[in-house]
Amino acid sequence: MNNIVDLLLKIDANEVKMPTGEHEMFCKKLGEKLNFEIKAIDAEVVSEISEQCIDMTGGEFREIDTYKLKVKTIVEGCDLFRNKELQAHFNVLNSDELVKKLLLSGEMDALQSAINGLNEVQKEDKIEEIKN
């Protein structure tokens, strides 16, 4: 355990940051290939999003609104959809509506998956590949 403490103490606290990446895909509604800048989502925010998407009618679990979960994850993990100028240009009232306006269901799935991928545990073989 001391090895972990020693290792962590060598890391500059100001250098700790959330992972970011890019996700390129062709958006059929737009007829364009777009490169989305994406970011990992803080664990607490992921939990809050999940809680917002659970239907607890009468104090009992009913269902998870998977569409809402997908859209909220995309909005949180891709700042593009929060852009007020884009929202106005596409005549939508908010980020959620912009996601719906621009992306098909499968495209939403792919973007959500890419965002979630930034939050996943990195496998040992990938770590070795990165080191080499």
C-alpha cells in the first residue's frame, strides 16, 4: 500500500483532470461527418443523472427512462449541445431538444457509448499498449 501512497504523492495535484476525447461519426440528419469533443462525467453527476431517470411512482421502482438517461449523458459529456447559439439556430429551447434535433437514435447510442467509454476502467493490456 505504501507504494500507492508514494506514487500518488509524486503526482501534481493540479494535473489531475477528467479524461477527454473525440468521437467522429456521420450524422445522417445533417448529411455531415462531425467530430464531437467529449469528456468523462464525474461519478456524482453520473449518479444524479441516473436518479433523474428512475420512475419511483408510489415509492416503488417502475422503470428507467433510457431515452432520458441517454440524452442527459450526452448533454453532460458533450458541451456542444449546451451552446445557446446552436440552440437558437436550430430553433430548440434547450440542450435536450438539440440532441433530439441533430441525432438519430443509433447516433445517440454511439455518442453515449463513447462518453461512457471515457469513464470505464482501463484494461491491463491497453495500459501496456500505451506504455509501449
